[in-house]
Amino acid sequence: MRWRFKGSTPVSIKVLFALMVFNFAGQLATAYAVPHWAALQSDAAHSYLIHLRGSPAYFVQPWLGAYFDYGFWLHFVLLGLAFLMAWIHRDELERIG
């Protein structure tokens, strides 16, 4: 069973899924970059502490640390918004197959 939109996909759905892809890619890039480029000691610019399992504590800039911690939950918020948008546009959906 598959679903598709009658006509074209609404712009809000396209933007929302683009945000989900960018958030996922950003989370992967951050998870890769922190162990490779983060400082091991705190300084004025790198004051946010990040603990990774099996590795030492790293210090990053506060905005990057907040994104590292809360970006995972942002993905679930975006997924919930995707279901909300599908419900709002439910009259434009049709089942195929």
C-alpha cells in the first residue's frame, strides 16, 4: 500500500522533508566532526562539554553543542510535523497499489 498526492506535492511537505534531510546530515556530520576537531580542554570559545561513549570529554562552541544535544529530538519534532502536514492535506492524498 502506497500513498501519493493528487497532482503535485505541496510545497510545505517538500520543505519539511528537506529540513529532515538537512538535520539528519547535520547530525551525522557533527557526530563525525566532534571527535576529530573538538578541543580536549575548555577555553573562552569552546565552553560546551560533550561526552561521547568510550572517548574523552570534548569542548565545542555552545551553538554546536546545543545542536549536537537537541538535533536528535528536532528530528522527531520534524517527523511529527510531517504527520501533521499529511493530516492537514489528507484530502489531497490517494492510495495506490
